[in-house]
Amino acid sequence: MAAAVGCIDAWAERELAAGGFLVAAERQEVTDRTASYRWYLRFKGDEKDFITVWFTLKQRTLHFEAQFMPAPETNQADVYAYLLRRNAHLFGVWFALGPDGAVYLVGRVPARLVDDDELDRIAGSCVHYTDE
């Protein structure tokens, strides 16, 4: 876990220093049943002003999520059908409903696979699919 924490912190620091799409990054330790860490990452978007991606590192897995849209108010069946069809074309992420009915892009990878390339892929996918 310490290696993954160090990798994510260093990646976020480099991305912020580069002045690219990442504009804010914060880490907090989560104190619940198990030790874990959570990062708030805010990216500039093209269509959306900002896209927030959350990383949650648990003992063996890095979970990530980005809100895609609020809960649909109309045409819910059509929206959900579109999202299910779209899931087949996504790489490494999928659409899921949150407890509030909002639609999220989510995914997870083993913590041992966390490196700069994987973090670039995760962040890039979340930003691209959300902004698309």
C-alpha cells in the first residue's frame, strides 16, 4: 500500500507541476474499518468546465470514480439503455448508478499494478468518457 500511495502522490505532483489538465489534487486518510486513502483529483474538461475523479486506495485495490451525470429526470429507460449499450465500448471503466441515482464511471485495478502509465490511463479514460 505504501508503494501505491507514494506512486499516486508523485504522479499527481508531476501532473500539477506540468500545468496540464490536472488542476487540483488532495489526499486524505480514511479511517473506517480498514486503512485506506482517498484522492480528490480535479481536471479541466473541454465540454465540461471541470471533471472530478476520486481514487480510493484500499489494502489490495485502487477504486476510481467520476460522476458522469446527475440522476436522469426524464426518459430514464432510454438513458439506462444507452448507458448499458455504451458500456460495451468502454475500456477499463463502466457506468454504474450511485446511491443518489446519479450515473458514475467506475473501475478498479489491483494496487500492485498502480504505476504512472496505469494512472494516466485511468485519469485519461475518466476525463475523456465524461467529457465526451
